[in-house]
Amino acid sequence: MPEESTRRSFLAAAGTGVAAALAGCGGNAPDQTATESPTDEPMAGSDDTDTDTEEEGTPQSGGTLQMMATGAIQTLDPINAKGSGAGYNQYNQQLMMFPDGEYPPEPALATDYELSDDGLTYTFTLREDATFHNGDDVTAQDVVYSFRRLAESDNSRNKDDIVGETMTIDHEKDASLASPEDEETLEDVVPESLAVEAVDDYTFEMTLRSAFSWSLFQISGGTFAILPEGSVGDIEGYDGEYSYNEFFSTSGDGPTFAGAGAFEVDSWSKGDAITLSAFDDYYGTQPSIDEIVFTVVPDGNTRLNRFENGNADILEGMPTASFTPGNVNIEEQDGAKQVGTYDLGGQTVNYGQIPALTTEYLVFNTLEVPLPVRQAFAYALNQHEVAENVYKGTATPAYHIVPPAAYPTFEEGVTPSETYTRHAEDGYQSNLEGAADGYPYGYAETDLESAKQVMEDAGYSSDEPFEITATTISGNSGYQRVFTRLQSKLRQAHIEMDITEAQFGTIISQAISGEMEVFALGDGMEYPGPENFLRFLFGGNPSTQFTRWGAEGSYFDEELRQTTIDAWEQNYAPSDSTPEEEAEAFQTVEEGNWLSVQELPIVNPASQRFWHQDVDVEMYGVMENQTFTDLTLSR
């Protein structure tokens, strides 16, 4: 039941989330300030008395959709956004998209594509009727510019999505561009060397360094949104029509932002709200509603109150403490997706639920937190108990970073979920010593004796405990309750933990700069492949990872790190690796995370949506991305 999470390359819309480590931070860091939450008094006109033109319950053209964002909206820049992307599905557009959150992706700004026989070169044919919000036609030159910004701009916090460990567009590297302390870096791309080309105005070509089967999924993510060529001058060859903060933020006359989505940015106050209006020249289905207002409401209980009072039309996720499973009435099931109603304090609202490609976990800064402390956390955490009592059955216990549906499988006839469970329970197909019997810290149990012992072996005691501060997302009752449950248990293992809160965008910024010791995060997959998450855990580039595992001065085991690096580089990275070799590499990295406790998995949640009876909207699919072109209101 995630209230906030990342898709690492981009937060997946307002008020919800997603998930799996992010690369370095660029310049022009967005403002982290949030304002006081809005009032929870019912909206004027929400009593359904205004029916002089339309019969009650009849879908109408027009109207304003009231949505909620979980934190201050930091920036409109898709390559910079980390936890601040309220409404990005509505105002941005990519070459490909996930229709209503379903996969595989379908053409959006592209009409079709061709793939070369060697699996390296993708040639996209673009639509000729797409325009940006500023009136300019969308062309292949705009795509080249947008992809180059993602790879080359100092403002990009998502370079790993385009020149990282998975989908890597070919490019030249210059070691002089890297930071002196970095053996490997994402900052050494030679300007204008990225293998992207505008063959003509409506033909775009990109060439990968090695074949990658999830490429179309990757470029369907929000970080690959297409912007007008030359909008800002943060890459070589462009002076920029506008200054960076004028185009992407609220400086001067800003934002002067222009995307290619179904809605355009109308007005924006960072700490309060952003208003999007229907774009009349959108190439696709014209929105039925006039506008969408995303109001910033950081606190989960306040979001629930606003929804109950009719001040919000859709609630993406409910605080775990407030959810009552018995109030759900499922009426339809489409695969794993369930739709029905929910009894919300006497009023019936619509309800949708779908297992998310998401893992919620604790992230440790290994520069600050020694291994015995991390192990003690793992011994103290009972994932089954958390799933049942904190998430009330809307999540399953997590023992790996990759969710069950995407877990690597080895044998024909053994499903990913079965492999996931058997490996956690008894070490099925294990590769590393220490993982032969399964999850090393107790499957479905709390082991405080072992937690205490590992701390005492490291020299800690009741007189000399280890002190640590845990950071949780403001208003996220699930994470708060997980830390609170751990707090008393860890005290018995000589760990004194303080708990503090911060806004989601602030947590992401502090994680990138390494300012926290341990924090909770939910991470959703950009594509259902294990490498989507595991590229951040094998130890290859520690300076760009939240955990810093393997960085100079961090608490890590060099032999274990080299083992996971070798597994990745020898069994996954080679272009001729077999599915079996890749599965072995992925499981080795998972086991390496078990032994190093960089990230401690908690649960795999379900995504939930609640919406009022006068809102007609589809429940999204597993990728969660959705544009509200088909949504109608009847009030």
C-alpha cells in the first residue's frame, strides 16, 4: 500500500509512487520548501445540488479534476525530477507509453519502429501531427536534444537510465570529465558523442552499446519525455531560448515549460499546487475534462480527510492505519487487477487494487552504519508480521529487492514467484556461502538473540549502544509503524534509534548527498526485469548509489563486493550471456545484498486507488502510468 515511492528514473505521478537507486545529483537543485496543508472544509458546490444542465450521474464534458500531490512540486524537468513529478503523465509525452499503465508499451510520439538484426539500432518513425504546448511541431531533432540532455546535462539525475549499467546508448567517454575519486562515472560522456541521430524530421535513430531487451520499456518512462529543441542551454551546442529556472521553474516569467502531453501547465506554486489545462492541439484523444489541479498535501491523514470531505476526487493509496480490509467489496477481477467498492465512513467509493512491481525497503548508508548494526536490523525485522499487521494483508513479505513477479527463474515449470519463495525459505539454487539455507536472518521470524549477539561481538553493549537516526517520509504511517516496531526491538540489541520525518523530495535529495543513516523507501520497476533494480546493488559504482557500498571509507567486504561485480560483469553484462547465466548473476547479487545488508526488504505492496462515484476512471495497470484523457466527471 505505498503512499510514496520512486521509479528511480522518475516519480510516477502525484500522490503515489514508486522503485531502485539513483545516480548523482546535478545542479540547480530544486527548492525543498513545502507550505501548510490546505483546509479540509468541503468544496463549494460539492453537495451535488447543481444539476440544472445535466442529469445526476451523467458524464459531462468539462470540469476540474481535484488531485493531491504528496510533497512540494520541485521541478518540471523530467531529467532532474526525483520525487516531485506531480502530473508528469499528463503534461509530458514520450516516444512510447504504457496505456493506462498496462504493458507492453505502445507507440505515442512514435508511430512504429524497426530494430536492426544485431539488436542494437532502433529506428523510430515519428507522428507528423504532434505539437508542443508552445505550438512547435515535434520532430526528430527534439528527440535528439532530449536524449542528449538526459545523458550530458549537469542537471540530469537520471543518467543511469541512458548511459548506465543496463540500457546504454553508445557514446564516447573522456576520463578528464570524471571526478578524480571516481573509477567509473556517469559524468564522462563526451558531448555530442551519444549515438542518436535525426535521420530526417520524422525519423529518429538510436544505437545501443549492447542489445537490451527492455529498451522500449525504458524509453517509455517519464525521464525520456520529449521537449522542444534548444529550450535551455545546459548541453554543448545550445545557448537556450530560456534560462533553466525560467523554463522549468517559477523564476521570472516561468514556467515557460512546453511539453507534448494531453494537458499543459497553466499555473504553478511550488509549495501549494499546480494547475494543468487540456491542450487543444493534442494529437491523441482530447481530454473530456477542462483541467486538473494537483494540490500539495504532504500528510497521509490529511489527504484521506480531504478525499472524505469531497475536496479531492481520487485518493492514491490510504494510510495503512486507516485502511479496513473488511470494507472492500471486489466486484470485478481482470488478471491480478481487482475493482469494486469501499465503505468509507458510510459513503461508498470506488476501489481498485493491483499488485505493484514495487519493493519497500530500508536503505543503509554504509559510510555511516557498520555491518553488525545492519545485520541486527535484519534479525529484528519480521517481514511476515509487518505484512499482516502493518499493511493488513495488502502486501506480501519481501525477502529480495526484486518483486516476486519479476524474480529470475532457473527451471522450466518453476515460476518466478515460486523461485522467489523457495530461495528465501531454503536456499533454492543458492550461489554464495551464507545463503545456502535461505534468508540468513530468519524467515518469518524475529531473532533478537542473534541481533544482540552480533552487536556484542562487535563490541556494543547496553552501556555503549550504537546510536542511529532513521528518517521516514512525513505522513507515511506504514514506514512510521515499521520503524516504531523496530525501535523497541533494537533497543534489546544495543541499538538506540531516533526517528525523524522529512518530506519525500527532501529525503531523495538527502539520500543523493548521503546525509542520512537509514531511511525507508518504496521503489517501483520501470520494466519487469531484475536488472532494473539489481544494477544498483552489485557494487560497480558506489559513489552514485544511496548505500555507498564499496566506496572508500564505507563498511564493506571487498571479497564479497568483487564476487557480485564478477557475477554481473561475467554472467549478465556480456552480450552472449544466456538466460540461465543472467539468472545466476541476478541471484548472486540478491544474495550479496543479503550478506551485506545494503537494502533491507520489507514488503511488496499492492497499489490502491479510491475514487468518488462521480468520477469515471479506469484502474491503472501494473506500470501505474496513466493519462486522464478518458476520465469524465458527472457532477
